[in-house]
Amino acid sequence: MLVDIYRRPENGGKFSHLAVPEGQPIPEEATNTDWVGEAAGIELDEALDHWDRYGIEHPGDQLQRKGYAITSLDKTTPA
């Protein structure tokens, strides 16, 4: 699946990531002025259990349920 990746800073110099299907806007419930584009149109396998690089668990399930996938608070990634 092609997705656009956004990130925002968290405490301790770490980042949360948000993935949305390529070209789709960030859904309203996830809109936050802190999100900054990191990558556009990258191919990631939504069938994987997690996307380690972005700290996102169960991306396919999240994308299907919410229209986006987001980093768990305990999985934020270092800068």
C-alpha cells in the first residue's frame, strides 16, 4: 500500500508517526498542527504486524478501522 508518513515531536527527543493512504488528507480526528510531512507515496506492507521504523503496530487494522495508522505512545521512535 502506498502511504504518506507524517511525524510530530514527543518528549525526550522522540517522534510519533502517522500514516495515511497516499494523497489522502489527515482525518479530522487526527488533525494536529504539529504533524510535519516526512515521506510521500512510500510502499509499505499493511499486512505486516508492525512497521518498526515508524513504531506503528497493526497498520492494516488501523488503516481499515480509522483511515490512518498511528504510533503507540510506548513505541515512539528516536530522532
